[in-house]
Amino acid sequence: ALIDAQGRGELVNGRISAVISSTPDAFALERAKNAGIPGYVLPRRDFSDSRGYTAALTRLLRETVRADLVVMAGFMTILTEELFQAYPNAVINIHPSLIPSFCGVGCYGLHVHEKALEYGVKISGATVHFVTEECDAGPIILQKAAEVLPGDTPEVLQRRIMEQCEWKLLPQAVSLFCQDRLKVEGRAVRILDCL
């Protein structure tokens, strides 16, 4: 979604400087290559713990990529505080539910949609939030709802939420960040008007 948004000129004041994956066969790396964006592979299995992996990722981001914003999209590794200390209020994630529902440890991918369907909710959606040390608990930037329809499967609901919510919210949040229009005030994120 971000690569497509960049191609359409929707990432105001920003550009994707790299795509980093923990697996070499991630489709995002191929998409990045085709768009002329550098790709890096940092295998999680090469590190004995999350702290070592986070330190290496933080070095890559700061020293090689020189990123101002870190976007975690489809990145399933829980990272430690070193990244969030290096990038305070500059790491964002997209989660496929309306946080605080169906989030936290163990709630990722299809599991989120399975839980929403089991609970019987009538709407679900997606949330873009700043990442903190606590899983899915950082200040919320944007949310968008999607209807849950009778007969939905986790896969069908996942696709609807991606198309109607995630693919729209993530580029919007990144663009707002790059325009310096996000102000964190405690748990709330205020979107500043354009000058």
C-alpha cells in the first residue's frame, strides 16, 4: 500500500527509503526492488534473542537506511525497547482490528479475524498506532471501521479490512507523520491542521 501510495504521490514530504524483512522470500522485497527501493534481509534466526535482533535492526535503520520513521507492516517480530528509544513516537504499526479490541500478544493475522467472528462483532476494522514496548498499546493515530457480514470467514473479513481500511489508513498516517502533523499528547494523537 505504501509503495503504491508513493507512486501516486500521496506520501507528502516523504519517501520510502528501504524495505526490511526478516525473511528473504517476502513479497515486499520484490515489490521494493521493482519500485527501485533498496531491500534488506535481517533474519531473525541469526540472533539468539529479541534484544540482539532489535539492536541490529536499530543499527541498520539509523546507520545504513537513516530512516526518520519506521513502519511495521506485516512484521511479526516483537521488538525490545532499544528501537522505541531510538525512534520515540516514530515507529508505527497497522493492526487489523479496532484497538483495544482483539489486540495484544497472540492477536495477529487471521487470529484477529477469527476472534472477531467468534465474538460476534458487527463491525471491525483497522488501527494505525505508534508502537511502544507494550504490544498494540501505543497511542492511536487513525482508525477505520468495516462491516462484518453474515457468512464472513476469517479470510474474507481479512481481505475486506485490508482493502477498505488498512490500505487507506497506513499511507494516510505516514503522510501525516512526514508533514509533521501528528502531535502525541499522553495517549491521544492530535492531527494538526495544515499551515
